[in-house]
Amino acid sequence: MEFFCYHRDRPGSLPLRQELRERHWTYMDQYAAEMIARGPTFASDGETLTGSVHVLDLPDPAAARAFAFDEPNYQAGAYRDVMLRRWRNVLGRTMGDFPGGPATGNRYLVLGLGSGPAADLAPPPDSDDLIAYGPLLSDDASAWLGTAALVRAPDGETARRVLTRERYADVEVHAWEFGGRR
């Protein structure tokens, strides 16, 4: 089962996150085989950390909750909230398989949050810049709750266009980069 986890930072938590960096990476190393994509998000200035995205293939919802809530930054109070949803890996690959690699171009997390009839279940036709893409689903995967995409794009507005804007109650765009040990 695939899961999308987005830990959003508590304002002013950067010193705590820096202090816990090695514990965070050591924790993530335990999930290396299950990791589809991961990495930090940033404010519009491109430098201020705003959260961490982790997309994983785990055995069940209990394992996903344990991953999300046992994470060292969460345990220490660095995050203000956690979005944890079932997810479907429409592209069938990991970020390491992305042909553009980790360093070329700007990258974004695009989150479309909605309800009602499902939208954007298939990636757009010209999906060469998609790193990861898939629907956000309820715990039992029976209800569509939105769509999450990691995309390479020249700017946030171009990244936003990967989703059909009018089909969502809200669309968030966050600068994002490939995560992992440096």
C-alpha cells in the first residue's frame, strides 16, 4: 500500500530541525527500500523550510501511522501537523527513476485537495516533468480526496497547471527538492 505523508513545519522550528537532522536521516534510512519519493518543501523565498514530503510503500495503515508519528521531528514538536493519505503511484517509479535527475530545473509539490467526483486520475499527456503523481485516497482507498504531484517546472504557476484547478477546493504549490542524505 502506498502512502503520502506531508509533515508541515511549526513556525520557528528550523533550529530544532537542524539539531535533529542526523536522527531524522537515520530514521529515514530504515525506510530506504520503501521510499518512493522524499524531500523538504520551502516557502516562496526558496530557502525557508516549510515541511517534509515522504511517499512510501508500506504494509498497511498502521505501519504508515507509525512512520508518520514516530518520526523524530514530529516527536520533538517541529511539525505543526501531518497529512497522511493513501496514495496510488500512477507513474510506477521512484524519484530515483526520474529521467531528469535530482538537480536540473525547479521542483514543486502540487497538492490538489477536494471532494466529490475524482479528477486527474491519469497524469497529463505531456508528463515528462512529473517526478511522482497520484490520487490521495481515504484510509480504505474507496474515496478520492485529491491529487499529489511532484513536478519539475520553470515556476509555481506552471507547476500548478498539472492539475485541473476548478476540480479542487484548494490547490497548494510548494517549492520542493529531492531529499536524502547530502
